[in-house]
Amino acid sequence: MSQSLQVKLLRVLENGEIKRIGDNETNNVNVRIIAATNKDLWQEVQKEKFREDLFFRLSIIHLHIPPLKDRKEDINPLIRHILDKANIKNNKNIISFSDEALAILHNYTYPGNIRELENIIYRAVILTEKDVITKDDLPHNIYSKVPKLMPPDDLKDFATLEDLEKRMIEYTLTKCESNQIETAKKLGISRTSLWRKIRKYGIVS
């Protein structure tokens, strides 16, 4: 946000007044502001790129949402949600993803966060001519960067995403000799998230 726009927003927050473009009259407004950023605003204040007074005006209730790579448990429901939207928008009827494609999406680190996941799925929906998205429909760069650890062939027998997730955790725990720190690292999730999933699925490690 430019400095001039920051000043205008601050004026709205302090006085509750706005002027429409081309209008000479001031209008009163009663609004609540929800602001989002992918930057550390306090660091931006220190660099004099963001106004300190506006920062404190906005920072009444502060919520920190971790990046997608730190909350892998959200990937599966997001995939389903985005796939449904992409089907509607592109007039497609794609049913699901292959196990290999799901494993790739689950292991990728998403430097572009949820927006990148959304772009990957929309791209696959547009390009595929099948009703199941496979590895070949995904951008090459996302599976060239995932850990080399891949699930065994018998994963094709699992019907749900939860079955797949449980089996991947069990498989990775075995490969890592029950070392939870190493397992969490291989799966790209925090140790706390791994512990919760182990409890959820009743996995004996």
C-alpha cells in the first residue's frame, strides 16, 4: 500500500469519514477493517515503508496464520474444495486425483502458499482430458522438488484421503525407524502436527 493511500486509510479509521472520487461532500462511515498481509508489518514500520500510527490502528486483534507447508492437515480439504470450484468454472467433471498425484501435492512445500496450490489444481483441471488428475497433469517443478520418499504401490487399495494419509505416516515412520522428528521432516509437517495425527489414527510407532 502506497504512503498516500496509507494516509487516506488512517483518516477513515480516525475520523470515520470518506470522500468519494469527484465528490466535494464528506460522508460518514461505520466500518470494521479486516486487513491481511504476507509481510512482517512491524519490520516494514522499522524500514519506514509502513506508517507506525496506521500499524497501531490496525493491530487491535492480531491473528497469525502459518504458511501451508506448516499445516499439512489442511491440504486435503483444500484440494477437494479447489477441485470443486475449478470443475464448476471450467465446466469439467473431474472426480479425483491419483494416489501418486495426491502424494506429490501433500509433500510439496508451497512457497506460494494456498494461491500456488489453487493455481496448480486449476492448471491440472484445464489441461487434463481424463476424469482423474495424475502426476503427468501437474507442473514438473513441484514433484522434482519433493522428497524422494514415495508411498508403496499398495496405496492404490486405500479409498479415502484419510486412509492415504494414515498409510503414508505409517510408511514414513517405518522408514525413519520410528524417529518422529525425522518423520515429520520427511512429511513436511511440524512434530506437533505429526503427534496429533498419530493420536488421531491410533498409529503405534
